[in-house]
Amino acid sequence: MRITSDVANQVDSGLDVQKQAKLADAAQQFEAMMLQEMLKPMRGGKDSWGGDDQGDGDNASDTIRSFGTEAFAKAISKSGGFGLAKQVISQVKLEHQKHSEKKTPSTKV
């Protein structure tokens, strides 16, 4: 089973290609940060990583766990995640349409 993300395809065609790529990337990064915060509580505690937490304050293992959580969150987001990136893109697209409609002068007489 392959899960693919269609976040980049959801960006408004009224935006140029560079802005579309930036928007899709920013939306995925936002979703990854949210997922990382949700996953943080799962990485700590007793018996984590197969051993007892002896309280020795090993910063190296904390850093490795942090990098692992970050990579896991990015992978989830890149493969579609929970749909937060899609929602962000939809909202930005809607705001862009509203803004462009306000800038265009009305031709009604």
C-alpha cells in the first residue's frame, strides 16, 4: 500500500509555480510541527527504547529521540498526514481569492 500526498496539487492555479511550491512546503512543515508536538509525550518515560530510565540525564539520547520524533512527524506529514496541510492550503487559497476580488474593480454600472 502506498500513500501519496497531493498537497502540492491542491494549490490555486492563480498563484505562480514558485509561490505554489512555497505554500505547499510551508503547509507540510506546519503539519509536521503539529505532529511532532503530539508525538513528544510518547517518546519519554520509563522503559523507553528497551531500557530503564535511570535518570542519568543523558542528553545524547534525548537528542536522538528528538531527531527521531521530528523525522517521524515529517514523514507522516509528507505522506498526507492528518490533512492539516490540505486545510491550510484551502484556507490560504480562499483568502487569496477574496483578496484578489477586492483588488479587481467592479465593472457594474
